[in-house]
Amino acid sequence: MAPLAPQAPQAAQAPQTPQVPQCAQNPPDHQAASPRSLQAPPPRPPRPSRPGLTELRLSAFARHRHAALPLGAVTLFAGPSGSGKTSALRAYEALARLAGGRSVGEVFPDPVACVPERARPDAQHRRGFRIGCTADGPEGPVRLDVAVQAEPDLRIVGERLTAGQLVLLETALRDPSRRTVQAAWHTAGSSPVTRAPLPDDRLATALLPLRVAGKTDGQRQVLAAAEQMLVALRSVFACDPRPDRMRAPVPMGSGRLLGGCDNLADVLWRTREECVRRHAQLVAAVRAGCAGPVTDVLAEPLGEGTVRALLDRGAGPRTELARLGDGELRHLALALVLLTGPGVLDVDPPGEVPDAMRALTVLADGFDRDLDGCQRRQLLRLAVRMGERGHIRCVGAVSDASWAEGTAGVTVVHLEP
């Protein structure tokens, strides 16, 4: 696998003074200025205050080749089995974990499975894959591209962070016998770039805050772009509720929801008392997705430190979750995920960034699995509503998105096998 082509970071160019058009200069007394010449250029749309991904690139990953997938506040990857929906979500989660400082070995326990099936090794018997993304935010669009070698040794062999035409960071493998890559980042000081070796098992962008001093304008630009990318990537919660694990009582624990929602009862025991308004919204969502009346969703402690979840039916008896169908349980769990945040979900958000400056992204594989038409439409409306507030983004995978086509606030990406 050929690493990212080396290219030294470019020094920032001094902006040229724009020439004033003749028609916009002060006209003679006998000549009135044209109304067209006095019109101001249309204002640029405001940049988002919370960084978020706008594109996921799978240049060579599993089934994908040269794929650029647009992302919005709510995105649905749609396609039949084998079209690469799950692998796209896996690539998104991998970038998030690398941004959180995880090693490439932790993120890719089976790296060969990520290599395109027909990829041939090069002369050094190397094969690998490439993934990347674009994060928009206060600094404008910032691109990150990563090349990973899967064979014979797992390592990151190339990485590039760019803003517009300016390369802010670039790494390349120079000596395969060393477990380092040569990194060069934009400085724009007495020297246009700074070079240093970095470990080949970590994302270099995640290491920049520890290596760049921020003394020059160029260094501060690098730090701002890296921070925007890391904030956009780090708050990610991969969720695939498992109804078979949600029916039995669970031990009381931290009250932080796991990706499979196994400990749903423990989380309900915590959240019901923490925020009355949010719990009322959850009850309303569950009422819309469950058969029969629902007046409350609650948890009941049992003996030996366990707790079970129940539905209050009002005048009737309470219903244990064990009696609910798979669709009802998945609907309840996904509604809880969309209505909560990093403090409740088992995620590792950037603690140094205020909540008002970041958004949580939920990755929901099989978003519509086991759901009927009413349940999936209600969940999609809830996801759109939370996305409009800016706190929650959602990327889901569905087999058929015809029911979601044309919904305001929803980006549908069709994948083919």
C-alpha cells in the first residue's frame, strides 16, 4: 500500500490587495454610480459554533473504494445487505477512537478485514486501507486523511491535516525499521515548518496539542484546526440495542448506558430523578412507540443490588420489560439515547471543552431493525428535533430509506453492493 504522497506544509501567503473596480470608484459629479456597483456581496453563511463532520471518506476500506459520504445532523446510510453500511459506521467509530488517543492496535483488532478484498500487496508485501473525514466549525472546513498499513505490520504510515489549500500537518513513513513516522507541521515563523518524529501507532493530529507551542500565527492555526477535528470526532456513541439483554434485571452500577443498552434499567433508575423534563419527553416517546397506555417508565430495585425496568400502565398493572417485543425495546432504548447526553452515555468526551461547544454523535447500526412504520418515523422525528438543537447528531444504517426520503433535516446516502 502506497502511503500518502509526501508534501511539505505550505507557508501562508500574504493576501493581495484587491483592486477596486472602476465602476466602484467615486464617480464624477456628472455621472451617477450604477446601483449594481453599490451592492455589497452576499454575506457568507455563519460557520457552525459546534464542530461536526460533514463528510466521511472511504478511499479504500473494506467494500468501499473512492467513496465520499455526505453527513448532516441526521444521516441515514441506506442499502441492501452487503452494501457497506456497517463498515462505514465502523470507519467513523475508528476515526473517533483514534482521535481519543487509542492505539491503532486497539482500534483495529482485525486490520486485514478492513483491507479491500482485491487489494494487492506492493513490492514490500504491504497492504492497507485509507479513511478520512471533513469537520466544519469555527475554523471552516478541515480535512483529515489517514493511511494505515495492515500487513505485514499494523501502523499508521501517512496522515494529512489540511484547511483549504494549506497543509497543516503531514506524516510519512521514512524508515520501515523504526516505529516512527516523520511529521512536519505548519509554523510560518522563522522556519516555514517544524519537523519531528512521532509514534506510528497513534493519530498524529491527537498529539499536536502536546507538541505545538502555539507561538506563531501558523502554529495557532494548526492547533485550532486540530482542536476542531478532535472535538468533532471524540464525542461518539456507537449504539445497537440488544433486546435479549435488556429484559432481565441488572446490577446497579454507574448509571452510564452501554452500547448494547444491556443496563437500561440501571440508567432509568438514575435518570428518572435527575431531569424531570427529559424524563417526561422519554415517557411521551415510549407512549408513541408501545402498544397500550403508558403513563411512566420507571425502575424498581430488587434484592441483592439489582434493578428492573417497568412500564406504568396507569390504572392497570405495571409491565416488565421482559414482556415487551423487540421493536418496543429497541424503540425505547434509542429514544433514551437521543434524549440523553455524554453524562449518561458510556462515551469519552473531551472534558476540557464546554458542552455548549460540542455535539454528541450517535452511530446507530440497524436503526430501523424490528421497528414498525410508526416507531421508525417517530424516532426519526425525535432525532431531527434533537439535531436542530445542535446537541445531538445521528448517523444510522437502514436497509430501505424510502420512508425517510424528503424529510426535512435528514440526509439519505444510498450505498450499492
